[in-house]
Amino acid sequence: MDILTNKKWIHKEIDTINDTSFIEKLKHLLEFFNKPETDSEYNQEIDNALKNIEEGKFYSMEEARAISKKWGRK
């Protein structure tokens, strides 16, 4: 599929979604990819991630798999 075909398909699929939580997550994802990031912002995100790891704020691989299974697939 070319990019235009993929974009049209994505637009069509988004129009069928009524889950506000999913739409909010999609919005954040798009904001993340559309936002230019400075070196200091990038470094701050790494520092925050390392702090979260030190504080135990992360999922094990097994937990992540269990969570992703709940998302459901068509």
C-alpha cells in the first residue's frame, strides 16, 4: 500500500472509533510525533525514564504482554 492509501484507511478507521480513552491516547501519540524536540527535552525525558525505573514504575515483559492482550485485536 502506498502512503495515500494508508492515510485514507487510517482516516476511515478513526471515524469508527467511539472509545474516548483510545482517541485521547492517539491524540497524544500524534502530538508526540508532530512536536520537534530539543536536545535538552530529549535528555530530560531520558532522565525521567531512568527515575521511573529506579522507583519501580515500569512493567515487566509479562505484564506488558498481559496488558496488550486486553487491547483486543480484530
